[in-house]
Amino acid sequence: MAFGEYQKRSIAILFVALIFGAAFGALLGDVLGLLLPEGVVKQFFLQSVSWGLSPTTIDLLVISVTFGLRLKFSISSVLGLGIVYYFLRYFR
């Protein structure tokens, strides 16, 4: 296997792992939202920042295409990213 192939594969694995980490963090945040009582701690873990492009539709009479992307970051998703990155780095 050439060095370039290893590097591409490594970046792909890292990308997939980080997406998995963000999803794991979002799931963790939802579970914490169900378990924690109302208060500052629950608000801290559930507060999020949303960034992205609003959906835009292009109608070409024969076909209609909608484009859009929205990313939602919260403390729990950042924690999930960190946990997955830690495991990926040390158990690779």
C-alpha cells in the first residue's frame, strides 16, 4: 500500500469517526435531557448553536432540487467528538 493511499484512508476513517462522535454526543445530550432535573446544568448541556445555509429550492419544471445544510453544536456533541477522537487516537 502506498503512502498516499494510507493517508486518504486515514482521513476517511477520521471523518467517519468524528461524524459518529457528533451523533454519539447528540444522543448523550438527549439522554441527559431526559434524566437531569430542570435547572442550570440541564440548560448547559442542552443549549446549542446552529449554523448553516437555509434550504433553497431550484424548480426546473421537470425536476425540483432543494439544497441546504445545517450544523447544530452543543456541549454534549463536543464531548462526544472528544471521546471518539481520544479512542481513535489511542486505540488505533
